[in-house]
Amino acid sequence: MMRHPHVWMGLLLWSVYGQAHAAWTVNMAPGATDVSHAVFDLHMTIFWICVIIGVVVFGAMFWSMVVHRRSTGQQPAHFHEHTWVEILWTVVPFLILVAMAIPATKTLIDIYDASESDIDIQVTGYQWKWHYKYLGQDVEFFSNLATPAEQIHNKAPKDEHYLLEVDQPLVLPVGAKVRFLVTAADVIHSWWVPAFAVKRDAIPGFVNEAWTRIEKPGIYRGQCTELCGKDHGFMPVVVEVKSKADYDTWLAERKADAAKLKELTSKEWTLEELVERGDKVYHTTCVACHQAEGQGLPPMFPALKGSKIATGPKEGHLSIVFHGKPGTAMAAFGKQLSEVDIAAVVTYERNAWGNNKGDMVTPKDVLALKQAEAQ
């Protein structure tokens, strides 16, 4: 038995391959929308046309090779410029292409028809997160990666949705036609949800349209599919589809939250409250570049621990966070974060990792800066 270990190794590899092969498929998924179903049907139609062409061509080739082989005494025919052959090999491919073009054109027309939408959502790509704005509803928020850092750094087991979980998913209702207006604020991104058959490039200065109508509630996942920087692999797309009643309830709650956030701008905050909130904002928004302990990734992402910015005048610190720093990877967060969150994160950075400045920036300070910028 042991004389032929390669045989047993081969059987073992074949068994493993067979089990792995049974766990995955190479075909497209039908998806969860009318458009995705149309794309799947078009794919299968063209696939079977190609299969039939392959069978006919290779069948004729192998039949000729076997039946007309030289050993049987066959004599080659001598002919050229056969009129009917010329007509056939021109007309038949033309008819095949027409048969393929008709359903393809219909599907493309449907894909690009974003008119008469029920909901309009602006999708903006940032390094490295998505911003969703429900146009006309006064609701907008950022969607950030929610996978724990311990999993990313292999300090904890990876769960089922590793790198495909976010803190705030895009929420949509069943049955409504949703139009996406896709753009970017910094570099080129690409918003992709396979189950919707929607993939649009997000390009700074341009707006690309797409639309969907989802058939059933559930969680649908996608990713950015454009190489957009060091954390390109850490900006997933998660869409939660709810029933119409549940969506209306969610939307009302988000509107109420937005109103409360505006009220918080005028609240008298304590240092402890701002530091506590800033801790959450920092570990959601800033940690990827400046790291958990503020040590940064020099020289591209400088350390905040003991830095001249975080220990210097608070006006300069606020200005850097608000305006960013041209020519560097430091983005401007003035339009990305609320007045409360900007004030909280600046205060946190000035009082974390031993900086201990003991001062704070309030939401009123940020609001005053915004008003000064608008004048």
C-alpha cells in the first residue's frame, strides 16, 4: 500500500478538489431586481448561442477529420469562390448577431432609463467610505467599514461578513424605483452591488446615473471596484431593503435624529462629553490613517501623539481638520462631519495619548468658522 504514496496523494487531492468544486459555481447570480434578471437572461441566451455555435463548428471539424482522413483514401476536393458558401458564411453570422443584438439593446435601454424615480439618492465616494444623501428628505450620513480592527490585524477570528459590514447601511424600500446619482469627492471610486446589476464609476466633478427596484427585503452587499488608495479594500457597500412601512418608520427616525443633531450644536458641552464622542468619531473616521494610538504612518500620515498640531493653538488644529492640507493625504472634513463631530474629534485629539491640553473646541466654534467661510 505504501509503495505508491503518489496514488493516495492523488486520490486525496481529487477528494479535496471535488468538495471544493461542489461549494462554488462559475455562473452569474440571477440577482434581486428586474434589471439583474434581464442581465442574467441575456447572459444565458448568448451563452447557449455560443454553445450551439461551438458544437456545430467543432462537430463539423471532428467529423471531417474522422470521415475524410487520408488513411481511408479520400481525395481532397478542389473548388473556390462558391457563391452559396460565400452567402451562407456572411448571412448566418449576421442573423446570429441580430438575434443577439435585439435582447441586448432592450436590456441596455432598461439599464439606462433612470426616469420617473420614486427616490433619488446621491452617492459620493470618499477615501475610504461612502456618503449617502436622500435628496429632498434632509437625511444624509456616511457609511464606514465596521469590521473590528482585531480581525483585520489577525488578532481575532474573521466572521462571515469580514470587510463587508458597515456602521450605517443604505436603507431602501421594497418596490420603489430608486435613482442613484454617483460621484466622488477626491479620487475615482466605483459603487457596485452585484445583486442589483448596478456598477457605476464615481468620478470627481461628474455625476453618473443608475437605478434599481428591489423585489424583496434583505441585506445586499457590494464593494468599491476601483483602485482608490491604500484602503480601497476597506470601503464596502451594504444595502438594507425594508418593507414600505418599515422604511417610512426608519426615514422618520433619521429626520428626527438630524433635527436633534442641529440642536446639539447650541448645547453647552463639557470636556468629558466631547472627548467621549470624539473617541467614537476618531476610531470611525481617522484611525485608518493616524492609527489607534495616534502614532500615524509616517511620513504620509504623521503622528498626532505629541504633534505640533494637536498640542499647539486649537484654532490651527481646527483649521487643519476643517480645511485639510493641500498637497497631502489629509482630507478636508468640513463638509464630511457635523459641527458636533468636528468639535468632538479635535477635542479628543488634543486630550488623548498624553497630549492632555485640557482645552476644547465646541460646536459653536465650528459653526462660527463655517459662517465665516460662507461670507
